[in-house]
Amino acid sequence: MIPPGATLGLIGGGQLGRMFTQAAQRLGYEVVVLDPDPMSPAGRLATRHIQAWYTDEAALSELGQASRAVTTEFENVPAFSLAFLRQFCPVRPGPEAVTRTQDRLVEKEFARSCGLDTAPYHAVLTEDDAAPAVQAVGTPALLKTARLGYDGKGQATVNSADDVVTAFHRFSDQPCILERRLDLDLEVSVVLARTEEGTVVTFPVAENVHVNGILDSSVVPARVSADVDRRAREAAMTLAQAMGYVGTMAVEFFVVDGDRLVVNELAPRPHNSGHYTLDACATDQFEQQARALAGLPLGATDLLSPVAMVNLLGDLWARGEPRWDHALEDSRVHLHLYGKTEPRAGRKMGHLNVLAASAAEALGAALEARQRLTS
């Protein structure tokens, strides 16, 4: 156990790192952040900000020597960096767990090896793979880069082998995966936390809506049966145990054909769909990350109230500063801004959480509050 007052290290200084920093500081820890951006949201709050790239060995040594344990806020941190840091202190999650989520092909194969369902898929490593991939997967389908895609980036809808070839070249001939586009009933996610000793707790299942590949809203409790809820939590725990994962992670699922669960993606970090926990749960996902990193017992995950979360993207600033007072006219609205200095279209700048008597009521109030920001 690493006691409060010690220093925890963090690779990455975005909004997830900022909220982790705030949670760790509430528990009494100091935080040192490694991030190249001089205005990184987490770096501006941390005890210390090491401004360097994630593979800079001198900076990694500085981070490792300053920290009792290190975690990460994004999944694409180089595995080399995590392995390098191990010579100084524990790294949670470790590189073995994180690397399984950095390549969509590896991730899909891992999920299937755990006995879980995925969409039909096929590797596209050269343009010659296009025709057999379409034959194996069928159409409509999505061609996705195997690595580094997020929020709808690095993917294209395809309906033929020619479409696959065109998209493959548009992605600079990077290794890709072709996935069958499923007819979805809805999308859900499970955020969980796991300790070094193997204790796992799950947060309530969230129901999510994406717009242009970016999460737009989450509502909890999700509108799924008790059986689907149970199986989603069990599937997420199965993956975490198989990875030997330590920390907070999320698993996204598609629900199809009424009750069939299909693993979509794994995120080895706190997740956008878990932001509702900041106001609606006994312990939030970032405090769980800090607890797991420090070897503390995990907190309770009870849902205190139905809740809805809506994202605030940079588009809301197109006509000037949003009217925060208009959104906060509803006393149930909780505003979370991420400390980013430059709003851009599609960039996540913050979110709103609304607690209400039902998930539907919370979502309606959250959407109305967001609309009032520009009125």
C-alpha cells in the first residue's frame, strides 16, 4: 500500500489525466505528469509537470524516480515506455495489458480467446486482402486502421472490395481490419476497477449514443434486461482477469438481436462513458484508478441516482463563449470543464451530468441544458 502523501506518476496530461489528478489529490497524493504539451490540462494541476515526449528516456527516468507507482491516461502510450518505467516502480496497468488494446486485430482475437463474441472481422494488410476480406465479412462493413484510431477517426464505411482498396490507400496502406457493420439495438459499456490481488468491482452499465463516431451521451441505468446487464459485467470482468489488469478500464459492447452481446472495444483507462460516476456514484472512476494504483481497497460503486451525461464539444464555442448561466439554470446540472485553452470542432471540452428521478428525465434535462448553452 502506498500511503497518502506519496507521489503517483501519470503518463499523459489530457482531460482523463486531469480528473485522475484531482481524484488523487483529494486522497492526499502528490501527482507528477509526463506530457509534451506545456498547457496540458493535467500538467497545469499536478504537483509537477515533466514536459517531454513519452519515449524520452531521461524524462521517463525522472518520472519513475519521482513516483511510487505510475499509470497512464491513454491507451497508445508506447509499450517501451511502460516497460522502461518498471525498473523504477510498479506500472499499473502494465505493458502486457495495454498492448492488447492497441491493435484492433489483437484485441478482437483476445476477446474471442476469452469465449466472447465479436463482429465478423478480417485483416487487411495489403490491397490483395480486400476481396477475401469482403467475402469473409460481408457488407456493409467498416474498414478501420488497426492502430491509433479513436472517436471515429481512421475508419470508413465500405460496400465492396473496391471501396476497401480505396479506403486502405486513403489510410496510407496501414494495417487495417474489416468489420461487419451490425444492425444495433443499442450500445452499452461497463467501467470496472481491478486490484493487484484480483479484486474486481463494476460500475452500473451505461447506455451510449455516438454521433459522428464521438460519444454524445450516456444514460444510467441502461435500458437492458437484468440478464444482459449481468452478462455485460461478467464479460468485462473476464477480460480484466485474463489481462491481469490493474486499474480502471472500460469495455464497450453492441447489443444486437435483442440480447446478444458483442464486444466492440477495450479501453485500458477511465472512459468517457464513465464520467457520470463523478456525480452519481459512491466512488467515481478516477478515484478507483488512484486507489488501484496505490494499492488501497476499492470504493463502493453504488448508483446514487439515475443520471445522464452529455459531452460538450468545441463546436459549442463557434459563436463565442457558451452561456454557462443558461445551462445552470437547472439546479440538477453539474458542469465539468477540462481546462483546455483552444476549442475546436469535435474536441471534447467538457461534459454535463444531470441527476433525476429516471434516466429518461435526466437525459431530457441534459440535452435541454446543452441546447441552452448557445441560446
